[in-house]
Amino acid sequence: MSSKNEGLIQALRPLLWLATGLFALFSLGRLLLFPSYYDRILESGVNGWGSFLYGLRMDSIVVSMLLVLPSLLLLASPRFASTVVNAVLRIYSLLVFLLALFLECATVPFFAEYDSRLNDMFINYLAYPQEIFGTIIATPKTEFVVTTILMSLAAVLLLRRTRTIFTRAFDVHLWKRLALLLPVLLILALGIRSSFGHRPANLSDAIQSSSHLVNEITKNSLHSLGYTIYAQAKYGADISRYGTMESEEAIRRVRSRLNILNTEQELPFMRVEPTHFPS
């Protein structure tokens, strides 16, 4: 391998390391959920293994976003700033990995309760820390202990692994790193958009089957929670964007669509809905 190619790889190695670690963490999060709900996935008749393939698209959005800052600092900073950049990126990578790991761990009990990745219900509960603390105390301590151990081990490993990994990129001359900056940012922009259509990919693109369970497993919790926060900040509680309709007309349309024939006024949607599954 030529020295030129070795220099390029050395400059990009920290970014590749961060990306690989995050992709592995998100995939592991799916792998932990999959066996717990395998019987239900089989009953749905859906190929649940596709969630790992489609999940890479969801993961690429988050990973690309998280790599923008490290790319700018590593590829555009002069060599004399290497110490500061190394310190900043060590803290940044530690916080990112621990947050992602915590959310994947928190997903396990949340999924068991709601059949869903972390969403607006998770955010709303954060407004009541006393209730959350009481729930943690009242529930089995296994999840809490396992999460604490995993995060502690991850913190130790990350601090050891990142001791010099970022400073090595500065052994490559600045002009060579600057030459890489634009292509890397273009790749990250494509990853964030994750679409060549008129609109970028979003959580709805995780709906790749008729099984709600499989679609939720396809997501990753950092993306799911982040998109929920973004949607709440953008729209808030304003539902006018959905349009307006009189309640009586809305009820009439739903009853007609579902072919509901009962005449109950207080329970207008009451009906028998037989299950399609054997159990």
C-alpha cells in the first residue's frame, strides 16, 4: 500500500472507528430484542430478519449526523490544536456512546410495556422524575444493574481506546486532510438525507412490513427519540395542521369505513374484532 493511501486511511481511521462502533451498538440493540419476540414475529408471517437490513438505513442517518462534528475537527484543524481536539472528541465520543447505550438498554423494558421504541410517552414521563424514580425502585433491579455495569465498562473501554486515536490523524498534513473534508461531508450529507427523493428519509421509512412489531425493531432508539423531540419542538401540541372536522362527521366516516352497525351513542366504535392469529 502506498504511503499516500496509508495517510488517507490514518486520517479517516477515527471516523471509521466511531461509525463501526455505533453501527455495531444499534445492531446489537435489535439483536437483543429479536429473540424475545421471535414467536410473535413468526405468527405475523413477516420475515423479521429484514429489520436488520432496513435498520441500517435508520442507523446511517444517526451515524452520519454524529460524525459531522468529528469530521470538521479532525480534517480542518491545524496540528497545534491536536491536544484540544483530542480532548473534545474523547468527551464527545464518550457521551455519544453512553447515551446510545443507555437508550438501547432503556428500550428493553419500554418495548415490553408498549411494543414500541422510545417515543413521546418516554419524553412525557421525564417531566415527572419522582414517578420515574419510584418506578425504578419498585421494579426488579436486574435491568438497572445490567445497564449500570454495561455503561461503566463502556466508559472504561472508550477512555482507554480514545487516548491517542484522534491525535494520530494529525500526523497527516493539513492540506491532505482538507482535501478529504469535502468528500467526507458530501457522504455524510447523503447519509443524513438517506434518500434521493424530494424529501429525506424519516421514521416512516422504517415501516417495511405489515407487522408493527418488526417495524419498531427496525428503528433505533436514538433516532426514534431524537425524531420525536424534533417533531414536538416543530409542531408542539398544535393539531390544526391535520385539518379540522366536526366530531359527528368524523365519527360517521370512521363508522362507515369500519362497517360498524351498532347504534350505541356512548360507544360508537364498539364492535367484535376477531383475531387473525391462532394464539
